[in-house]
Amino acid sequence: MSETETIARNLSGELARHRKTQAALAKELGVSEQNISKRLQGEGSFTTEQLEKAAGMLGMSLYQLMMLLLQPIDGITKFHV
């Protein structure tokens, strides 16, 4: 799995964990829901600025979010934010 796919998969998981929708993320980032849907499927990547906004929406820093997003989801056992 590529880094882009790992980030997309894990961001999808974080949205679900925080009970946030793709629509809410699209609004936060100022892009269409279709754009978010494609990116969360691994088609295209998020910019650092977009990930920083997503982190804020999820109540964490960009660093905290990146620590979660860059790990294979199966490898995350416990991470406190």
C-alpha cells in the first residue's frame, strides 16, 4: 500500500472515529464532497494545508494527525492525542 493510500485509509478511519462525515470535511477544506470521496479512496492526495485543517476539525495538531495517518492501520494499538 502506498503512503497516499495509507493516509487516505487512516483519515477515513479517523473521520468515523470522531463521527465526522465526508461532507463535513469537504466543507472544512472548501472542496466538493466528490473531491473528498476520491481522495479518501486514494485517488489524489491531500495538501499539508488541507491535513492541517482536517486535524483542527478533529481536535488535534497536524503532528498528531500525521502520526496516526502514516502508520498502517493494523499496526495502531494505542495512541493518545
